[in-house]
Amino acid sequence: MTAPLQRFAVLGAGSWGTALAVQLARRGHTVALWARDSQAIAAHEAARCNTRYLADTPWPDTLSGEPDLARAVAGADDVLVVVPSHALADCLAALAPHLTPDQRVLWATKGLEPDTARLPHEVARAVLGDTRAMGVLSGPSFSGEVGHGLPTAVTIASENDAFANDMAAAFHDGMFRVYTARDVIGVGVGGAVKNVLAIAVGISDGLGYGANARALLITRGLTEMMRLGAALGGARETFTGMAGLGDLLLTCTDDQSRNRRMGLALATGQSVDAAAREIGQVVEGVRVAREVHRMAIAHGIDMPIAAQAYAVLHEDMAATTAVRRLTDRPYRAEAE
Ligand SMILES: NC(=O)C1=CN([C@@H]2O[C@H](COP(=O)(O)OP(=O)(O)OC[C@H]3O[C@@H](n4cnc5c(N)ncnc54)[C@H](O)[C@@H]3O)[C@@H](O)[C@H]2O)C=CC1
Ligand SMILES: O=C(CO)COP(=O)(O)O
């Protein structure tokens, strides 16, 4: 199916915003990539690549760096927002006065708002209202591989079918496959919780616990994700799809993941702050662990792996103690 060519504004020129902007431009769309750091975006524009995050991915001709938010949005049919979850509300608030009623908004943020634990769609509704078509893009997708044009599949979820279909058609090609869905809640929960679980797996792998432990953590981690997802109203099948198990597997098993690398660093005794500085990019799972832990308690949900990741990240618990707390748990029925 050939999509009509559109004009997009992509807000956020980190690694993922840049990779998605490149994908849209490869499909022939006209893309204005905006960043709040006007000097950085000017440098990227001059180099025709994102020199900081994706230096080996040249920008197609239809992609341009745009330092002015109003200009980026004014020229767009639809807007894609790709900032970390702690910045989503601010970024949407900056966007709001520039939006026309017809412009639709898709985000690719994976996390929960710090302190409020709001999912991205709740933040978007609170800031932009609920009359405009909105949705989320998520799934197993490292920016570097998308930048290199390697095969990837994602989910685009929206309660507005026409929007989900339009966005799928805009992005989809032989190398970047898109599945559509309606379950914005489930996709949001999957994208947030997998970050915490990847830190847990990184800790386990860093301590040398091996492949059996990794499979255990991923499988039981999926159960924890599904429990929280069910409590919040997500659909069960979402968690066995791209934005659930798909992203969980990817993030837990490959060192391209910043969350996994955080866990590996913690296992060596490095502090959270030192590891975050060394990684030098957003590690969503650090803040999300606090919100997931709070929500699990508030909803009375058993999430032991997420709880131990929280304890290591925020309560100074030694990684070895956290693992022992998990292994000391009594046996139980698997289906409980
Ligand atoms: N990098 C990846 O492979 C993937 C990332 N994601 C998600 O995409 C989101 C963004 O992540 P990355 O691009 O990887 O992060 P990054 O660490 O590469 O870049 C974050 C960017 O956001 C910008 N930013 C921060 N606060 C801002 C604000 N208030 N307004 C405007 N810009 C702001 C920063 O200047 C930086 O350029 C995260 O939620 C992440 O989980 C999702 C899929 C893949
Ligand atoms: O979301 C991602 C891949 O789907 C990126 O994972 P990290 O944020 O852990 O690097």
C-alpha cells in the first residue's frame, strides 16, 4: 500500500527521534526534526547527520533540522513527539499553543511520568485534551539498527483507527514493519515496565548468574508486566506482542540497551549516578522503577523482580542481596 506523502514535525532529536525522522524521510515524507538545543540541531543540519547520537546514519534529502518549534509545527500535517518520559509533559505543553485542531500527535516515549506514574497517553490527554487523534509507537527497536535500515517491527496503537492506519502507512516498508492496535494502555505499560526488567536482567547477567536465570527473569518478568497491565486495563494479547514480550526480549538480551547496561554496571558495584553518566543517554528504567514499585503497592500487585530492581536502584541494596531475596522465595503454582 502506498501512503500519500506527508509533512511531519518530529520533536526530540535524541537517538530515537532522529532514527524515526530518518525512517519517515526514507519513505519520502518531508520531515522537520526539532530539538530544544538550537546549536546542536544546527550542527546536525550542517553535518547532515545527528553527530551525537547517530553519526553513521546520513539524513535523506527530505529531512531537515529545525531550531524553531513554531516553524517545525506550522509546516506539518502531523506531529511525532520523541522525548524521555520525564520531559513529555513539558514538551507537549510547549507544543500545545502551536497545534491546529487537525494536527494529530503520535509519541514514541517509553516510560511513566515521575511522581505521578501517569502513562504517556494520560499525560497527553491532560495536556492536549481528548478531542484530537493521538497514539503511540512502541516495540523492539534499537535506534542504531533502525538508522542502519535493519529489519524492525513496531506497534502503532491509537483508539482512532484511521490515525493508526495512516501512521502505519507512513512508516511501513519492507524493513520497518508496523502492526496496528487499539490498546494504548497495554502498549504504554509494556514500554515502561520492560525498562525496569532489563535493569534486573543486566544485574543478573553482570553477576554471572547465567542463561537459566536470564530466561527465568524474562518469563516471570512478563508475568509481572501482565499483572500490572491487567490492573490498569491493558489487553492480555498486547503483552505477547511487539510492545510487550517483543520489547522485553530485545531490551533484556542485547547490550545496545541502556537499561540492560545500567544493570550490568550496578552488578560491578558502580553507583546509579556514575553508570548513568557513563551511559550518557536516558535510562528510563531508573525513574520508572520507582513509579512501578509505587503502583504495585497501590494496586496490591505482586511484582517481586521489579521490587528488587527498585531496591537496588533507590534503596542502596546490594545487587547480590536483591538476587538472594528473589531466590529465597518459596515455591508456588506457576499460574498464580
Ligand atoms: N533509543 C532507542 O533505541 C529507543 C528509545 N525509545 C524511547 O524514546 C524516548 C527518547 O529516547 P532517546 O531518543 O533514546 O533518548 P536520548 O537520550 O538519545 O535523547 C533524549 C533527547 O531528548 C531531549 N530532551 C530532553 N528533555 C527535553 C524537553 N523537555 N524538550 C525537548 N527535548 C528534550 C534531549 O535533549 C535529548 O536530545 C525514551 O522514552 C526512550 O525510552 C524508544 C525506542 C527505542
Ligand atoms: O526501547 C528500546 C528498544 O526497543 C531502547 O531500549 P533502552 O532504552 O534500554 O536502550
